[in-house]
Amino acid sequence: MISLTQLIALTQTLPINDDSEAVYKSSNSVVQNDAQFVNKTISIDSNVRPGNIVIIWLGEQVSSLRTTLEDHLTAEDVILLSYSMPDQLWHWLKMNPSITLASLIIEVKTDLQEVVKHSHSHRNVRSIVVRCTNNELLRTQRSVRSYAKIDGVFADDTRLLIKVSIDLALFSEELGDQKREDENNELEAQRHYARAFRFCAFAREL
């Protein structure tokens, strides 16, 4: 099982509001939604299976960060959903209130504060990180600092992904503890611990 102390030590090496890079990849884990957005009538995303980690990226269709996320998402139990329009994100959050969004990664050029405000109001959003340019870093940090779910504002892909991977490792460990202590399900617990270890190992490599 992964050491929480090791993960915390990793997070302490990063500035709270800087940049980072990290995750994994599977041919079935990256779901493209830009051209497929429709008014769904179901309440549960059929791409998400019990125990999956869900990450949503919101931003321009052409983005180095989006490409990096897709290229490094290597775990079969990690789902990456990509949206280019805020309305698509609002729809997913509304239709899937029972699914925890482990990490929302935002890279938008307009209406950032409104996007953060709306996202922050949804209970199933666990963590939000923002990608911006170096010139916008200080201004963006100040504009979103009052939102408790903001876990960082970054001007570099690598540091953002390191932050995300460490956070998802901690979240996976929490899920493993719940399975072991609350449900007495050691098999599922070990699956979550193994994923936590993968995220932690990847963060160390960056």
C-alpha cells in the first residue's frame, strides 16, 4: 500500500499555485465528447464503471495540455472526458450527480471566473485546477483564491500534472481505505491502492 507520508512529502516540494503534469493512458479511457454532445436522457454516464476515477478537461480543442493528458492516461480505471464548451460540462455534472469528479482541469481563455464559480457549486466536483499563461498567473490566482475546491493555478503543464497525479493518488488511497474499513472488501481496496501507487510512481518520474 502506498505511503501517505511519501505523498505529502511530494506535495510539499511544489509551490501551492504553480504548474505540473501527470496521469496515465488506455485506449478505452479517453472519451472524446466535442462532436458527440447531445441531450442525454440517462442519469449515469455509460463510460464510467464503479470504481473508476473520472477526470474532465475543459478547454480549446487544440491544446498541448489536452494532448499530454491523453498521451499519459495509461490506467484502465481512469476515465478522461474532454469538453470544449462549458455547457457540455454543466450538462455532464447535472446528469451524473452521483459520480464524483475527481479532478476538473480548466484551460479556458474567457469567462474563467464564471466557469470556476459554476463548477464549484456542484457537490460532485472534488477538485479544480486551472491552467493559464505566465502573464495571467498572478491575476488568475487572485481571482479564484476564494474557492475552496481550487487546488492550484499553473502556468506549466508539467507541474500541473504532477499536482493532479499526487492528488489522485491520495484520492485512490482514500477509496481503498473505504473499501477495506467500511465494506470489508480487500480485493477492491487493493485495486485502489495499486492505482494510487501508479500515480505516485509517475509523479516521482516527472
